[in-house]
Amino acid sequence: EMITTDVIIIGAGASGITAAKTLADQGVTDFVMLEATDRVGGRVRNADFAGGKVELGANWVEGVNGPGPVNPVWTLAQEVNLRSFYSFFDNGTSNIYDERGFVPIEEAASTVEAADKAFEFVGELSKNLTEGNIEDISQQTGQRFFGFYPKTAIEMALDWWYYDFTTAEPPRASSLKNTVPLPTEEIFGPDHYFVADPRGYAVVFQPLLKSYLKMDGETVVDSRLKLGKVVNKIEYTDTGVVVSTADGSVYKAKAAIVTASIGVLQSNLINFSPGLPFWKMSVIYQFDMAVYTKIFLSFPSKFWPTHPGSEFMLYADESRGYYTIWQSLDKQFPDKSLIFVTVTDEQSKRVNQQSFNDTLGEVMVVLRKMFGENIPMADEIYYYDWQSDPYAKGSYSNWPIGVSTFEFKQLQAPVGRVYFCGEHTSELYSGYLHGALLEGERTGNEVIQCLKKGKCQGDFAAGMKPPPDSCRAAMKKEAEKTKKYWSKQVDSLRDQLHGKCT
Ligand SMILES: Cc1cc2nc3c(=O)[nH]c(=O)nc-3n(C[C@H](O)[C@H](O)[C@H](O)COP(=O)(O)OP(=O)(O)OC[C@H]3O[C@@H](n4cnc5c(N)ncnc54)[C@H](O)[C@@H]3O)c2cc1C
């Protein structure tokens, strides 16, 4: 039996939820949402831990309190009265530990100052690159322009804190222009709020879901949302799609919106027929799916500092990224003794492959170095392996060096009547929950344009046209001029930040 509808939305995470809402708001109500798992929310998901609930995926509302537009996640958070806590990230660099224990602030001060200045420099450098229309470089290349070569354990910990803690990949892998300064902070504001709500962070989706789906209390009872439907085949043409699921169901529609993560698209879970064109697959393979893991620990009592400003603690190890960032959950869970440590990339993949017990052994060794031999043993440990989750295949995307803005447009672009969106297609906010929400809206509107006005290839077709030859010569001349201007700017900026400028 083939079910016919107008639009098929694949995935009921943040972007699927807003894509469907955008369609419904504009009168396209004949759609189905096919979700592989038995719940909505995707990478916003919590778990029981030590008698409370911890967030395994998205944890912060990122980018709050700016003078300009309000982060849409923050708006939803206010609407549902989400329980969240301001994160004092700035204090992290005052709480550095190494194998000898606490490193006195004076001892680390000059290293912290140099890392701060290098970070400030790469931010300015990135703006120069963008303004001058100069090609992208990696974060690490930017650091080298400043002369920042992290070698010592403390330098490496700071390097990890400034870069990997956000992008979940090392500076040598990440695009500078698209990650620093962070558009999320520049546009929505510098503040970040850590969510610890017994209802789960996913409660922010409730107002959206309620606006267009039939609900029984907090549960969706609308037959358009189909859970447990793993899409494994998408056949498409320029006029429609046929989507099949692993349980043998088949759906036919005028368009499909695929919100599966870039990690899922890189895997062969979904078979496209005909195969996606080279330009599309090439950028899908080139973009990065990073791995970020929070390792939660519960203790019989607290042995870490609990005074204000001690929430974030940096552990500097000889091995870069080895259990670097520790965060206590004293404010969030005052009656418990909970702490967690974050690992990314190779360290993340490593812990995902070993047992909880092996990881516990390693983190206890680190904690004993930080706080002394007499600390109690943890009585619970938990972390989630996002990389092995077949419907996530990693934590969130990171814009790698080597993907141009044009290629990024290819990542967003539809192929036939298949539209793509998710956090990974957000040009300004890739990786983030608000990026996913906004992309669902953008793509929903693109599909509306197609269904109602017959404009089915979005903005991309226009972007594909090469500039005329006359224009190219002028562009080249302009680029030479800006390159010269830019190299002078970099020299003076570097001098200023090194304090050499009179
Ligand atoms: C560990 C971690 C920490 C994070 N921290 C933050 C944070 O603090 N702040 C922040 O803003 N963001 C954070 N994020 C990122 C944020 O969670 C994501 O950007 C956002 O949730 C992605 O939404 P999405 O709709 O693009 O994708 P998803 O949430 O992945 O939704 C896609 C949906 O598609 C489904 N699906 C996949 N394949 C198929 C298939 N073949 N058939 C049917 N359904 C399918 C999936 O099950 C999923 O429900 C974090 C993510 C992780 C994992």
C-alpha cells in the first residue's frame, strides 16, 4: 500500500518540527513526519542519572542577551519556563589543575594572557578575511600568524578550551572564517544558559508541536507523526518522491524534506535513487560530523570547590584533550554530588569504544591528581555514544577548512524534489539547536515556494551561474588590492596585541 501526501518530512528533531510547522502555518497540512526512533526531539534528549535527569545531547541555550535579535530557542525557553543556569565560562581559566593539583593563578597568568590575546587576534584576523573577501584558513593557521604554538600541558588545555570545546574538533581541522568569532554570540549575544529541567530540554518543542499537531496533554496523538519509521530509500524525480521505510511502508509525495544529520547522510542508511549527484555527495562527505561526549559522574560527597566561580575546572594533561573540562552541577542539583567531564574527537571516540569501568578508572586517576588521593570513588558513571547511534552518527557538524561558502550552498541545495536541512545546513549556526530550528523554517518556506509558485530549486540555481568574464577581471583586481590592505592590517594587529605598538 502506498500512502500519498503532499510533503514527507524525514526526522522529527528540531528542524523537522519547525519544517512541519512552517508548512502547516501556510496551509500545507497534508504531510507526514517519518521518525526512526520512538520519540520526537532527535539530539535533544535526556536520561535518568543518579536519581535525576541529565541531558545527553544539547545542554545549553547558546547566544543570549545580545542587543539584537533573540535566539529562537531562548524565546521557546521563556515560553515553557525552562529551568536553566547562567554559565560563568570566563572563570574557567582561573581554575587550572595539572598533575600536581591546583595551579596557582599567578603561575598560569602569563600563559592565560597569551592564549587570550591569540584568541582575540584570530577573531580579528577572521573578520579581516571576511571583509577582504580573502580565502578561508584554519583556526590553527590563524594562531600561527600570531605566534601561538601550544606546547605545554597548560597551553594545550587552554587551546582545547577556546576551540575544541565549541567545535569538538582541533583548530587544525576547523574553518576560521566560519567559527571565530562565533556568529551565535555575535548575533544573539555572549551568554550561555545550562539547561537542567526535570521535564528535559526537549520540552521547548512543546509549543511548536501543539501549534499544528493533535496532542493529548504532552503526547502527540496525530497520525501524521509516524514513529519507528526508518527511511531506507528515497526515489526522486523533478516532480516528486517515493519514500520507503524499513518496515515495508511506502509514501508518495510532491516533495521530501530530509533532516537526518550529516553523519547519517555520510552513512549508507538512506539509499537515494538515482544516486545523489557528485557535487552533492562531495560536500556531504567533506563536511565534518564531530563527536562530543559528556561523561557524568555521581559521588557520595563533594570534594571539588563549591565557591562561586569554580563551576568550570581545566585539567592540563601532557596528552591534548585528555579529560580537559570539568563542570560541577552544584547549582543544578544542590542535593546531589554530580560533576561531568567533556571529551571530543579522538578522545571521545576512544572512550566510546571502552567500557564504563575503564573510563571510570581513567577519570579517577585524573581526579586524584587534581584533588588528592583521598577523594571517594564515584558510585555512578554514564555517557552516551552518539557516534554509534545509527540515527545521529556523531554529535554535531563542524565546518572544516576546505569547504567554501559556495560548497556550503550545495549542502543546502535541493536535488530534484528532495530538500535538505538540519543544523548542518545552517550557514551561521551550524552545530547548534537554534541553527536546526531556523533551517527547518527556511526549508519549509522553500518547499512552499515550490508547491505554490512552482519555484522548486531555491536560491541555489541562481548561485550556480558563473560571473561574466568582464566581471571576473574586476574582481581579481579588487582581490589584489584587498590582499595588500589585509596583510598590512594583520601586521599592525599582531604588533598591537603583542604590545609592541607605540
Ligand atoms: C552531545 C551534544 C551536545 C550538544 N550541545 C548543544 C548545546 O549545548 N547547544 C546547542 O544549541 N546545540 C547543542 N547540540 C546540537 C543540537 O542538539 C543539534 O544541533 C540539534 O538538536 C539538531 O537538530 P536536527 O533537527 O538538525 O537533527 P536531529 O536532532 O538529529 O534530528 C534528526 C531526526 O531524524 C531522525 N532520523 C535520522 N535518520 C532517519 C531515517 N533514516 N529515517 C527516519 N528518521 C531518521 C533522527 O532520529 C532524528 O530524530 C549538541 C548535540 C550533541 C549530540
